[in-house]
Amino acid sequence: MNPLLKQVQDSGVIGAGGAGFPTYVKLDCQVDMVLANGAECEPLLYKDQVLMQRWTSDLFGGMLLAMKEVGASRGVIGIKKKNTDTIAILEATLPNTIDLCLMDDVYPAGDEVELVYKATGKRIPSGGLPKDIGVMVNNIESFINVFRASKNIAVTETMITVHGEVVTPYTAWLPIGITYQEAIDLAGGITCHDFVVVEGGPMMGSVTEDLSQPVTKISSGLLVLPKTNRVARIKQRSEQDLLRIGKAACDQCRMCSSMCPRGLLGYPIQPHLAMRSLQVSGVNNLPDALAAQACSGCNLCTMWSCPEGLDPSRVCGITKRTLRDNNHLLTPVQLQERTIDVHPLREYRGVPTKRLVRRLELTDYIHIKAEFIEFDVLKNQTSTKIPVDINHVTIPLSQHIGKPAVAIVKVGDRVKKGQVIGQAAPDALSVAVHASIDGNVISVDNVIVIKRI
């Protein structure tokens, strides 16, 4: 492993959102283009705008390092046209080898496949990766962390937006391992009684009521919503209920398939067939079930398209799981054979974010920007930042795809912020994890708990 890849692995850099794929693996390729995803199409999230505006040089530095590593002659940042303030800041110091790809304010512009197609005019092969067409994609925070890794600065914080039913929405760097409750308390607390927290964005995020969970490297948003909100109502449905209702109520209108972003790009996904497969038992439903495999989980069919209020997106996810468990998944070659031309009306079927926000019942929050706040976890008396009292952090050894890090500390050890507490598992897909505060190790298991001194 060459020096940069080793630094990126040892610094714990992963995709800062989504599944958390280790970045050192993404950098181990040769491609023509490095693409930074700054589209940020999930309503209410603001972290990418903050990062691009305030850590511009780190972003460019990380992209240039990545371009050199993968042999790319061109870098591109995908960003929505509406973000004129961010665009102006980027353009002021934009390197001559990096361009901006300006995108419409539609959902899901930030989907990797959509972004690659917009930037290159090429489609990632079905079941394939961006590198298959000469592109390496990562998000904004990950490129910033690549630059920091080259300076031997470990990932100990994540940029996160806290929004919704809170006193003061904000976006900030938060120490990995603080609880959801602590992150929400920094927003002044919750302003409604019966609520859920959406982890991530309202479209693709999941819901929880457990505020003891820790913030991790892949945390991007904590949205507090009333249980009566449409997003909360849909995401709280049990799997049993959504399958039962889908069987009874789907009238095969095909709106989910007609508006499916991946389907409009020609990929072999037809959510209405996945819904139809619920009405057929056993292996007889296999032809219809296979139409779910290329689903990206963008949730547009559920949150926007279905006139019956059903959940085709989760049905596709459940169907894919069943296909996988029964070894019925198509190979990438078979998926590619089923790919067709881009739909001629695709450009007319993008869903405007403003209309989506109304459908999601988020209008009351969207006009309140989650401004950047600087918190001082160390409580330096000379600092102008807002002091934060963090008593302890709970840091999972697994925050990424692959094998968990291997703990190298024991109970009673004193550690410093940035110190390695878990090494990457040897000869495996894995990255290191680090202490996010100074303190004493009080527990070591699947998570490492550090109490402030």
C-alpha cells in the first residue's frame, strides 16, 4: 500500500454518509475524473454548503491529492445552481484542473448515478462502479478528510446538521461518540412532545427514538420531527404492515416506475413489479421480484409518486434481501443486459425540491437555515467558540463497511484526542478509529467508552 493510501486508512477516512465505504479502497484505482458530490439534495441538510464555504482549501487539497493518486487529469464538483453563495466562494480560488458541474434543484440530484451521468454523459454499468467508466466519486467531507490525513490528522469529528423541532437548528463539527441527546441539547432541546429522530435526510434516513445512540463518522443529520409528520408516519410503519397494505391496495398504476430516477436512466428497476410480486407466492413471483434489484433506495416512489400512500421503496429493499438470501440475485452482466436507453422524457420528470418539501410536510422548517456554529469541546478559556460539556464518548469499532477495527487500548488507559484506539483489521477491508476527546478508557468491547479526565 502506497503512503497516501496508508495515511488515509490509518486516519480512519471513510465515506462521511451512507454506508461508510473506506476511502483508501476508492483511491486504489486509475481513472480519468475525480468527482466531488456536493449536490446535497436531502431537504434540511446544510453540512456540504458549510464545508465548501469554510474549508474550501482543504476540499481542493483533498481533490488534488486524489487526482494525483488515481491519475485523473480533471476534477469536478457537483453543486446545485441555487447555491450561488457557495459557488462564488469556490470560483474565487478554483484550481484550473477542477470544474463545477451546476445542477438543477431537483431530487435526487445527489444520487451518485445521477451525478456521474450529469458530469460525464455516461451511465455507470448496472451492478457496476463509477471506476468502470473512469470516475472516482466521494463526498465533500471525505475529500477534506483525505487532505487532513495527508497531514496525519485523524478523523475525530463529523460535520452534522441538527434541524426540525429544536430551538435553534445548527450545523457543526461534533465529536464522534457523543449521543444524539447531547447533539440535540446543543440545539436548545426539542420543541414538541411525541417525536422521532430521522438519522440522515428525510428521504433516505431511518427513524429512531433512542437518543442514547452515538454520533459516528457517517452521521450527517439529526432531524427531530413530530410523530404526526408524514415522513415520520411512513418511516414508522412496520414491515408486516407495509407488506400487508401493499398486497391489498396496490392497483398497479405504474406511477412509481414512471417517476423512478434510476428507471428513467434506463436501469432495470420497476417498482410496480416489485409490488406485484407481493401478490404471487413462492418462486412464481421471481420474474417480478427481480425488477427490484437495481433499486437505489432513493425513496421517491414512496414519498412522492404513489397515489395510494404505499411504500414501494421499502418493498424493493425487502425483495432484494429475499433475493439475496435465496441466491437469486442477477449478476452484473445480467443486469446490464436488461438495461435500456435513457427515457426521452427524463429531463421533464425531475421532482423540484420546493414541491417535495411541501409533500414531506417540512415547510415549517425549510425557511430556517441551520447555520454553522463552532463548539469548543476542550473549553479553552481564551476561545471564542461556544463551550460544550462532554462527559464521555462511546466510539464503535465498526463505523464502516468491512471488518471492525481492532481495539489496542484497555480499561484504565489514558488517551488523547486523535490517538489510535482501534487499528485497522489486518489483511481486510478496515480502517482505524481514534479517540475524539482526552480521557480515560472505561470500557472496551464492540465500542470503546472514554470518560473525560
